[in-house]
Amino acid sequence: MDKVYIFGHKTPDADSVCGSIALSYLKNKLGMNTEPRIISPINSETEYALKYFNVDVPKYLNDVKVQIKDINFHKNYVINENKTIYEAFQMMNNSAITGIPLVDDNRTFKGYVSLKEVASEMIYNENLHINTSFENLLTILDSSEYIRFDDMISGYAHAATFDDETFIKELNIDKESILIVGDRESIIRHAINQRVKLIIMVKGKKLSPELIEQAKSNRVNIIMTSKSSFKIARVLCLANPIKSIKRGSATITFNSNDYLTDFIDRTSKLKHTNYPIINNRNVCLGMLRTIDTHEVTRKKVILVDHNMLGQSVDGLYEADIVEIIDHHNIGDINTSTPINFRNASVGAVNTIIYYLYQENSVEIPDYIAGLMLSGIISDTLLLQSPTTTNKDRIVASELAHIAGLDLNKYGLELLSSGVSIDNLTANQIIFKDCKTYKVQEHTIALAQVFTTDYKLFVDRVDEIVEELNRLAINHNYKVACLFVTNFLTNNSYILYSDNSKKILELAYGINEITEGELLKGVVSRKKQIVPNIMNVIEHS
């Protein structure tokens, strides 16, 4: 069963991370194979919740782009470099592929041989130099009858085509010679006396007991085969190891983790047909043909707490979106086929996930209940945010009961864990929780951090504003601002880039807004921040 990755948005808060974990647990109970992931580092509040309930931080998911390992390439299509040229040719011929990667005994990539190079060896090799294993020769000659003294055979092959007297007088043979011979006793005796490396007996001819003893005495290797001299001469050079073939330029390889888009881009310039695929240890996994790149297994994903492309994982459109669970406005993500899309106007995505448990009659473990409660507390500011619904309150109370927690006590502890900005740069403060939104042809960046005391930010206003201006210029943001929300007083202070000033004045009805302006009762990005700013831009 294909694995399905479940993850929240690029600024993973407690609601999205805990919701991903809770939804993954539910889906696995229902028979799916899922795994929760994060696509950015978690914040301190989320870290507090995970440690409190002794749950590991989900693994990091860099992207869901199609990689070579997701393609149905010719896995395990390799040949040991010591196998015969003939075996390599047979493998290519049977697979209808015009090349093959070579590997050693550990499957380490050693090179690549093309069918063209094999054909060249078969046609143009005239000297019949043999340097191969005895086993390879047995394979080529289809023989099981032999006398063997050496594991490796090296020498030049000669066929006994002259008459006996001429052959013995005119042809110099020695311990580096390989003789192809039929029923020619005098020549065979002469070859044994010269201690040739190997005698190949053709057409099933037999040696006399006397010659056999003499061959053994002189340690002469002998192979008996049913093949003719002509056939042996044709195939003998193919007993050499495939690594011996003269090859062209260095082979271009790709890593199994490389992206398909990069593969297509590079190969369109290289113009080759086949490419060996290796892993990080240089182990060859097989070969990919350019014509096979359409046979792709896309990664399957479920999106939690978001449905906007800019807030999701890189390469999302190269994946199969199986399902979306969210409580925000409908965004810009499209799918090629119908999917399950659960969206509700509630304060936290974990409230929706709670009802999914109820609908499927799956019991919620205490630690999962604690995580889900953490998500609801975080997104509703302990049920004080204007986004909070009666459903959120009911679900939070039930989850607190399951987890055995005092809702208010734990809630204050959780929210307080995320307020510190000590040792954080201005950029890190902004991106603790920063989301981008598309408004017509514009992009806006709206960040929000929570605190119990705005005085923690007063001395750093200039630094934060400077960073907001830098982000607005570098990323062409129409608006870039940071809302510093005090969850004890339910008010927010706003810091903004220079180009945001007029839009914010219109959004909140302020004649002359200043950095650090107090916005009373403004705490919800979803209901009080995003809609106000979007409305001004859309009607300006």
C-alpha cells in the first residue's frame, strides 16, 4: 500500500502539527498507510506540546516533487563486469534495451556498455585474445565435460586448420596459446607437450586415456564441446568479460533522489537514450530510458490546516492530493480528480478532526487527545479568539477530559511557552508564524506572534520594521506586517513595512497609523486581519 504523507502549512503551529499527527493516527486505524510530516521547523509552543505528551517531532518533508526513484525505471537491470560479453548481449537483446550498466560484486557502478560497442567487438575483434574465467568459457561453449587446472584463462586462440605437419612446424604455440582442434591426435599431443593454456575439443571428440594422463601431467586445461570449429571461433571472444570492451566517453549517471524535472532538462541537452541510476553509495540500482519517464508513481498527500499553494510543500502539483482537512477560506489549490475536502467554519482544524474520530467510531488515546487539545488552545487563544465556536468549546472540554487535563491551567502553560523572543533575530520573530496570501496579482505577508507583554518588543521595533521593509522589497509584497497579539488582553500591536501604511489605515479606519499601533480586540488573523486587508486591496 502506498504511503500517504500528512502535513500542515509552511509555518507549522500547534494546530497544524498536532492535527497532522492526530489525523495520521486515525487514518492508520482505518487501514491506510500514512505518516505525519512537517515542512518547516516547529515553533516553541508546538515543541512544548509534543514534549508534554512524549511524542516525537514528525520527520521533515522537503518537497513532494517526482524523483527518479518514483519512476518505473528498469530496476536491477545491471550486469556484473566479469560476466561474458555474450551474456551482456543476451540480456540487452532479451530486454530490447540498447545498453547496460556494469557493476562489481558489491553492485558498485563501474561503467556502461552499449549494444553498439558490443557489436563492434563482435565484428572487428580479429586477434581472438582471450582473458576470462574458466567458468565463462564453459558458459559460452555450453560444456560440462572438461579438465581444469586454472580459474583464469589468458592467451591467443588458434584453430588447427593446417595439415598436421605444417601446423606443428610452422605455428608457434606455447603456454599462452589456446587451441581449437578436432580429431587430430598428433596436433593434440604436440599442444600438450608445448603446455598450451587450453585445448578446446570440437564436435564432442574424445581424448584417449593416454592423452588425458599426459594433459594432466602437463597441467593443460581441456574443454570438450559439441560446437563446430567455426562456431567456436565466432563466439570465443564473447567469453571475455564485458568490462574488457573498448568503451566511449565517460557515462552520465543520475542519482535516484534527483528530480524528474532536472533529469528531463539535462537529458534534453545530452541526447542519450539510457542512463544508469545510482544511489548515494554509488550502488547501481538499474537504468532509466528517456522514453520511460512518463511511468511515474506520484507521492500521495493529505493537507491539514491549509489549502493554499503558497502555504504548502514545494512541488505540490507533482503529487496526488488525496484529501484536504481545513478551517480557512478556500484557496487556490486545484486537483485533477475529485477528492475528499472537509472544510468547516470552526476555530481549529483539530475540532474537525475530533468529529472525524466520532464519525468513524475510533477511540481517541489520551496523548492524541492532549495534542488535539493543544491545537485548539493554540488557534483559539484558549477559546478567547473571535473565531472560536461553540463546537470548539465542546470539543476542547471533551478532549481535556480524555487527556486528564485542567483546560485553563494547561492552556496558559502552553500559550506562555511560545512568547519568548530571546535570542531570536528580527527575521526569526517574523517567521515564527508568517503566512502569505494572493490577492489578485499581489502577494501579502501577514505574520503574527503572541505575547503576554508588548514591552518585550518595544526596544526592537526599529529592527523588526527594517526587516519587514527588506522582505517587502525583496519579495515584492504589497503588504508586510507583524501583529503582536497579547492573548491575556485580546489586543494586538501592529508593525509594518513602509508600503503597507496606507492600506492598514484604510483596513482599520485609522487616520494616521504609527508603528506599534494598538488594535483593540484584534486577535484573529483569519477573521480580523486577512479579510480586512484583502478587502482594501481588492477595492483599491
